[in-house]
Amino acid sequence: MDVVILTGISGAGKSQAAAFFEDQGYFCIDNVPPQFLSELIEVFLRGDEYAMEINKLCFVVDVRSREMLAGWGVAIQKLDEIPGVTYRVVFLEASDDVLVSRYRQTRRKHPLMDEVPLTDAIASERKMLRKIRGKASCIIDTTMLTNAGLKRALRDFLKAEEHAGFPIFVESFGFMYSVPTDCDLVFDMRFLPNPYWVEELRMFSGRDKDIADYLNGFEETDTFLKKIEDLFDFTIPYYIKEGKSRLSIGIGCTGGRHRSVFIAEEIGKLLQAKGYNTVVHHRDIDRDSRYIKKELPDA
């Protein structure tokens, strides 16, 4: 049975993510206290009258459970003991400024806002979810994501989960829009020649052959890829040895559309070829309104 535990900070997009999983054929249950996870899963495993032919489940777990979140550790241990069940924890988060803005726009009330200001409620929530976040198979920062971008990131996650191997999340981004908050490693591609200043290339992205051909024409591109492959060959086995559950790699350039996208794609290919469970996501690829948008292939 395939189980997704969807969690994260209130206002980070869990409702949209739950709708996405539902569209992918998952049976979604909202606001589940951790203590009930194993019992609910066993009901579906038994194939009771009302739970027949359901083998994909998505449970939303968050601070609405209040004190019941304390049972998270025991609940996960129970899940580990259920044979035939594969579960993943997807954690959504966003910056405080964006969360405050979203709450002001929707005029919704934060679950912990009974007696404290919104910023204090968000801080308390982050503290309460710290252990759950540490167990996450996938952490998605929705600060700069549209709904379409969130769906694309989740689709990439599901596609990568079909393959075995140590999970690695590679994300391209633009420094002008901020650095992702959850990167273990960040690499700055602004040392490479910028296709933006070549007028006929400006409207393409790093996923287009024109940009690939341009950047591959410089010796420093090939040298960098060889050196970073050597770095990963050395460091990733040690990350695994030290018990790290996932690795998040940020690849940045100025606007997040040309150099970082191309390099992220190349890094994704080399890591996948080595057997790692690699997701490649481009956070800022569509941010420039002048970019000629092309339909991205379904993941």
C-alpha cells in the first residue's frame, strides 16, 4: 500500500497539495491525529466493506491536532512495523512574510492564533512540527511557487519515488528572488557566461537545446560538471553513512532561467545515472514575463 503523509506549515499550500494527490488517485483524509494513522491503514489493508480496492492513501497531519502531535514518534514506529506499507512524508513550508501575506489576503485564522499574534503562532507551529519535518522524504518551499509550480514539484516527487535509491532534490533558482531555505548545498552558476545578454537566446530557458549548445561551448561548463561529479562521488556516500535521509541541492544564477536550469538538468542526469532517486525542480523558470512559455512534459 502506498501512503503519503502530507504535512507542513499552515498556509503553505496543503489544501492544494491534497487536491493534487486526490487527482492522482489517492484517497485523502484531512486532519488525522498521528495516533490513528496505523489503525486507519490497517482498516484499508483488511479490505473491509467500505475500504475495498483502495491502495493509495494520503493523510493530512498538522497542528490542528494540537497536543496529539506528541504521538508522532510512536505513530511512525508503528508504521514501520506494518508489512506491505510504503509511506512518504511530504512537508510544505514557506517564509514567514509570505505566510503572513497569505493569511491577510484570505482573512483566515491560523490554528494557533487564539491568544497570540500571527507571527508568534507561526513560530510556535514551526517548533511543534520540527520532528515531523526531520522525517520528511520531501520538503517543498512554496514561498515562490504558484499553484501550477507546486503541482509540478509534487508530480516530480511522485515520478522520482518510482525509482529506488537515496533521495536527492535538485532545485534551480534565481538569486534575485532569494535562496531556497532548505538547501544542504548551494552552487552559484553566475561564473558562467550569461545567455541573457545574447538577444537571440534571451527568451529560451536552460531546458532548451539552444541554451545547452551555448553553455556547452565554454570549457568552464564541462570543467565544472566534472568537478562537481567528483565532489558528489566523494561526499554522498558519507552523507548516507551518517544517516542523512535526503539531500537538497540548490543551483542558482541571477534570474533562475538559463544557467541554473541547464546545470540542474545536467546534475540530475548524472545523479540518476548513478542510481540516486533524483528530483529536478525549476523554481523560477517562468518568472520573466518575456519568457516564451512552453508546455512542460508531464512527469
